[in-house]
Amino acid sequence: MNRPRWMSLGAARFPLQTDSSKSATAGFPLLRFGAALFVSASLLFSIQPVVGKAITPLLGGASAVWITCMLFFQALLLAGYVYAHVVLRWLGARRQALLQLAVVLVPLFFLPIHVDANAVRGWSGGGDPALRLLLLLTVTAGPPFFVLSTSAPLLQGWFASLKTGRDPYVLYAASNAGSVAALTAYPLLVEPLVGLSHQMSYWSYGYCVFILAVAFCAVALFRSAPPDSMPLAAAATDEAVSWKQRLSWFVLAFIPATYLMGVTTHITTDVTPIPLFWVFPLLLYLVTFILVFAKKQWVGLQAMDRPLLFGLTLAAIATLLTASAPMALIHLAAFFIATYVCHGRLAANRPGETHLTDFYLWISIGGVAGGFFNALIAPAIFSHITEYPLALVLAALARPTPKREDEGTRARVLDIAIPLALCAAAVAVFVLLGKDRTSIVFRLALGLLALVNYAGRERPRRFALGLGAILLASAFHTGALGRSLMTERNFFGVLDVTVDPTERFHRIIHGHIVHGLQFIEPARQREPLAYYHRKGPLGDVFDVFGERLKGKSVAVVGLGAGAVAAYAQPDQAWTFYEINPAVVRVAEDRRYFTFLSDAFPDKRNLHIEVGDARLRMEDAADGGYSLIILDAFSSDAIPVHLLTQEAVALYAKKLTPDGLLAFHISNQYLKLNKQMPSLARANGLAIVERVDVTDMDEAEGRSAAAEEYMSSEWVVMSKDPAALDALLARETPRKREWKRLEAKPETAPWSDDYSNILGVFRFSYDLGLH
């Protein structure tokens, strides 16, 4: 039997009812089910940033926390779709509705959601925390998230049982609209205005609303659907879904999922991993679903082909240049276009309603596969964020270009030969010109390579391979950071040790941020450099208070290269707190850095605590430290929980009565000195600040490279205001003097329950603290 015209083109098209009364009757269930899906999706996608915000600070602010969280949520989404697929086929809509009314009540026993910080205490120093994080998420957010994840396919299946003649896929757009609303509201409204504990409570109230919405839909189902309604029972006119079609759904879902995680990791490596930067790529991802599953598509897929090529080309070039915040706009624009194309192809090839849950199941499998690849496989097999360039190449292969006639052997050979030639040319560019990625010549050379590749856009395989060839050649690019001595990637990111092109010093780099450097020349290895040089703010602290610190204990949060140990005296006991085990291994390896071994040759007065500094410091003796240095905020992906009112109270508790707190708050994107005075005021501490801007030729009258003596920003707190007078009276170069900071009455101190990163975001940057 031939299929009706409205079921053609591989997609479900449902004829509108002509009777006005029937249309009105059908409209009310559509509104009821659409509202329920809107509430469900809002809860589903608001719990992600809430839980992520609660967990991320406990693991050092690593962007991998959010990536792992997304993998977890994708996995539970798959579990929910499998559940819906099975129960609707076995039980039918009405019997399944009875079961679902009982299932939605189970999460009430797990609410409100609570993340126990002490559960993370034993994780540190014991390998990759990703699997343990997944377990923690399972026992906290798992039950309610699973139930919510079943809603989209189940409620659409119920709606299909009503036989209204309406396209149930329209409800998918309503579901994604709820997701977008939740993700937009969180960073702009919820996080700045509502504390974390209240967020958890309000979410619980929202879940109760969801239960009522599901009950109303069940009532409509029992009133209108036939008792034996089986929405997934195959009709005689339905075409079978082939495994080739399922594979295409999988691939078209996998590519946007791995691209989503890749672009999120890329833009949050150097920008603080706050919910705004987490949710924005996910927001764009969901918006594409709304657009492609809407009743009317305003932009066809073929019209997006040239923008896709152009966007991917710009994104590829942007990954090879110096990272900056404006570059994120290029990456996000290319991601949006590529995701729109992939999801548009999914929507164009969706099946009829009897295969609805099968369709969602394979979309979910593709999404989970993408998340699994990025969160667990890629960190194990790639030493750098290679999965992101790979996603660009895959997106180029997903173009909806119509099939062309085979142009013969010559065309196929050129599809391989031209990318190989581009790769060789790109290697030459990187080797000869790559030492300065900011130079006009280097950028023009890259642009020329990209233009040559763009000329082959009519051959999808040639274009994609050429793009990959240019990105692959960047492996030969040592760049301004010098030749690599070692690279290690773990849960906390990519750690590099390099030697500069002049062979004068080693650097330790996390992402693109320098965390310390040391002269290679043995006679100068005890000289602290970068943010810690003796003419800078930290040098002032040890110069002014050195006598007071003799024979005392010092704590340092953040190890880096161990440069701060250059100030250690023989009779002092020093404790370093470091969350990343790879950093500890590098700092203790004399092949790279000797600060620790020079200051503590027998390690008798050296203690290194691997783990979250705040949790580990709770075990230290009260009043045991005369100085605590907090150097965990210059990497831009800051651990917010180390800058809360409760955290500063803990530090003050561990200080002697005349002790000092020194905070290194240099940061490219956050103006942290706006928050520091309120933290000091909340804990009854006095506070002073010095912003140090170092010229290239400033250090002790001799010429020096700018990065040897980096600009920095420090604040010092004390219980005794008079103790800071010595810093205020100290003479400093270039009139960069110490000054007192006063808290503004309207500025609320951050707490474990409340923080507003957007309130301190730096929209312009003038210190050059790279």
C-alpha cells in the first residue's frame, strides 16, 4: 500500500483536522502536554548548573567537572529514553500512565538535592576523580533526573494515543523551549539573586509542580484515549526503519554532542568555568532543536552550507592563534551553525509517530557516545584538547551537500593529495613563522592556507581533510611558549613544561596560562620570577615581615613551579596545598624545576598536601600558620569556594594572632579586588592591595624579558590593621604603592551559598597579566 503524501520524505506529517470543533478539542491537549513538557525540561536543565555549581569548586574549578556532569546527564537521558521505549511498547499509553504516576513520586524521597563536600575529601591524590564524580551524581541528582528524562518521549507517546491529528514532534520544540528558558534564567537571574541552598529548595517545589502536570496529562489520557491504545504499534502504512537510518541518526547526534563538549572545554580552559560559559554552548545546542523541529523552518539546510564552511574555517584558524575572549564568539558561531545543520538533517529524516521513541533512543545513544568520548576517552588518548579540532572536521563531513556524479580517479586522488600538500605547507608555516602567533605575516600565511582549502569546498571530503591537515600541522608549532619538555593531561586539564626559545628558563603552563618559570642557569635558579619576583608585592611581604616569620610555619595554596619556596628560610616549616597531582610531580622533578629541592634539600620542613586546599586545611592545627599565601586564582578558572566568607574565616582560624593572609588575585577576566574588601570586612580583617606593573627594563636596572617579571595584583589581610602599616609605608617602583581597600556597603561577600561571578567580570583588561 502506498503511503499518504503527508507521510512522505522520511518524516511524520500529520494532516490538520478540518472540523473546527475537533481542532479546538485537539488544541487543549496540545497546550496541556506542551506545558507539562515545558516544566519538565525547565527542571531537567536547571538542575544541571545547580549541581555543577555545587560540585565544581570542590575539584579545583576544573572544566572537566562540567564535562563529566554533562556525560552523566546524557547517560541518564539515554536510560530514560530506553525506559520510555520499552514500557510504551509493552504496556501501552494508559497502563504505562498508571506506572508513571507511581514512578514520579519516588524522587520525593531524595529531595532536596544535597551535595556533601565531605564526600569529596577522600578523592584527592587517588587518580582520576571522574568515575567517583559519576557515582556521587548518581546518588544525589540521579533519581529525579532519570524520572524527568523519561518525560519527553512518554508524554509525546501519550499525546499520540489521543489521535488528535497533531504532530507530536511539535511537543519536542516545547520541551526544548523549557530547556532554553531554564538555561537562560540561571546565570542571569537565579545565580545572582538566589543562594545555592534556596536554589535546591525551589527546585524541589518545581518538581512538585511537575508531578501535578503529569497527573493532568494522565487524566486527559484516561478520558480520551482508547483503553487498548498502543501509540507505538506499527500501522500497515508505516515503513520499517532500517539500521542504516538508525546509524545516520546516531552519527548526526554524535557530532553535535562531541562538538558541544569540545567547544565548552576550549572556551572554558582560559575563561573561568562559571555557569554562564557552561550553559551558553548548551543553550545554543538546544535552540537548534527548537528551530529545526518548529512547524516552519525559516532557514533551509542548503542555505546554511556556505555559512557552515566559512564558520568552520574561521574556528579552525582561531584555534591556532593566541587565545582571547573575543575568539569565543567565533567558536560559538561556528558551533551553532554546525549543530543547526546536523539537527536539521535529523529533523528532516525523522520517522512516523510509531517509531518516535526509537528515534529519540538513537539520538540519545549518539549524544552519550559523544559525551563518553570527550569525558573519558579523549583525555586518555590525547595529550591536548585534540577532540575539538576533530569535531570541526566531523562537522565539515556532515554537510547536507547533494551527491555528485563520480568524477573519476583523478578527483579522488586530488581529494587526498591536496590536503597532504596543505599539511606540508602548514608545517612550514608553523616551523618558520610560528614563534610569534600575533605577527601579521603568520596570520596572513594561515589565511592563505585556509583560502586554498576553501577553494575545494565543492568536494566535501577534500574540504574536511584539508581543514584537518592544517590543524594537524599545528603539532609542529612550539609558539611563543617555547619547546615542550613534557605534557600531561588529566582530569584537571593539560599541563606543559617548556623551555623558551633562548634556552634561558623553563615554564610550567596550564592551558595557556604561565604558572611559574625558573632560570636554567644554576647560579640564578634561586631567583623567584614571574608574579613572585623580589621587587613585586610578594617580595614586599617577605622583606617587611621576614624577621617575624623566622622559625614560623607558612602555608601556600597552589604549588605551580614552587617559586614561592625561594623565600623559605632554613628554620621554617612550609606546607603546600595542591589539588593536581601532576603539578606536584613536575615541581619535585629537578629536570624541570629546583625551587623545592633547593629550599628543602632533605624535605624535613616541607609538606605537600594533595587535595582540595580548603578541605585539607581543616585538618591543620588552629593558629599554626604565621603566613598563608593563596595562589590559586591566576589560572582564570578559579575555585570560587576558596574565596568565600567561610573560606576566609577558616584561613583566619588557622593563623597566629599576628598572622597574614596574602592573596594573588591576578586574573584576565575577573576583577577580584571588587570582592576582597567585603570578605575582609565580614571576617573583621584589615586589607591592603598593590597592583604591580613591571616594565621590560625595570628589574634591578638590567634589561629583562617582560615575562621574567610579570605584572601582578596582590592583597594582604590581617587581624591587626597596624600590622599592615609597614606595607603602606614601603617605597615601591613606579609609584605602585600599597593602599587600603574599603568595602562598599552594597557589595555582599561571597559565601558557600551565594556567589555572583558576573558582578566581578572584567569586560576590559589593561594589566597584561598573561
